[in-house]
Amino acid sequence: MTLFILRGMEMALTESQRKVLEKLEKQVQDLTDSLSQKNEELRRKEREVKELEAALSAERKAKEDALKREEELAKKLSEKIREIERKDEVIKRLEERVKALDANLKEANQQDKRKIEELQRKSEELKKAESIVAKKDAVIKKLEEELESIKRREGRLKGILERDLKFRVFLILQESGKRSVGELSKSLGLSAVQLKTIISELKSMGLVELDGENVFAMSE
């Protein structure tokens, strides 16, 4: 509209005025073009600002999401640390228990070792005792054999001595204890005089003793 008015006024203007007017028109056109460029630049800047705002918003959201994830990770890490600490306590208690069990096992091994040594010592003593017993058994067996031989000789000797009246009287008194003179006389088929003579000889030998009409063998 302004340009149209200016052109309408050209016809009434002088040459110098037209030049000024042209100059002004050119300036107006330049200003218009410049304004158009500025507007275009402004729109471009507005688009850039919007893009920057969108990028900034996206970046802010990304950072907030990252921060949230970091907070969640930190929370999980804290929980893991507490769990590790609990497990460390459990491990510590288990290690102490294992240490106590090792000490008990060591003590038990020492006791077992002492018991084994004691058993070995007793085994050696038992072997020695068995050797002594075997030797004593051999001695006892030998003595029993000698005793049996003595008994056999005693039996034979007794058979021989039984023929002697004095020995028969002494043997009866030794086996039966106290006997009367009359009982001995009947048992042996001897007269009282013969029996008293034998008893007197045995008494003088210290083998028998008289107690009235009874006679008994002297104890050793």
C-alpha cells in the first residue's frame, strides 16, 4: 500500500525528488527484504529453540531415567552389601565353629593317641603276662606231673607200708581221727596188748597221743 502511494506520487515529483524517492523505495525494499530474512531467521531460531528444548527435555528425561536407574541400582547395591555383611557374619560364625571343631578334633585325636599308646602298653604287658602265665603253666604242668609221679610212688609205698602194723595203725588214725583202743583192736584183729605196744612206740616217735582209752594222730 505504501509502495503504491509512493508510485502515485512519482508523477508529481521532480527529478531530484524521484531520485530520493527511488532511494527511499530501495531502502524500504532492502528493509522489507531484511525484515523478511529476519523473520525467516527468527522462525529458524524458533525451530532451533524448539528442537533444543525438545532435545533438552529428552536429555533431562534421559538423565532423570538414568538417575532413577542409578538410585535403583544404588538401592540394590545397598541391599547386596547388607546381604554380604550378613553372609560375612554367618561365615565368621561358621569359621569360629570350624575352629572349635578342629580344636575338639585335635583334642580327641590326642586322647585317641594316648588311648592307643595305653592299649599298646597294656598289650605288651598282656603279652608279657601271657608269657609268664605260659611259663608258670609249664611249671605247674611239670609240678603236676611230678606230683602225680609222687602220688604213684606214694601209692606204691603205701601199699608196701600197709603191711607194717605200726604204719597201718598210724594211717587209720590219720584218716579217721580219734579212735578208741578197742575199735582199733577189732579193726586190725590185734590183741589189746599188741595194740598198746604199737601205740606206745608211735607215741615215742611223736606220731600219736593218748587221751584215756582214745588215741589220735598228732597234727603236723
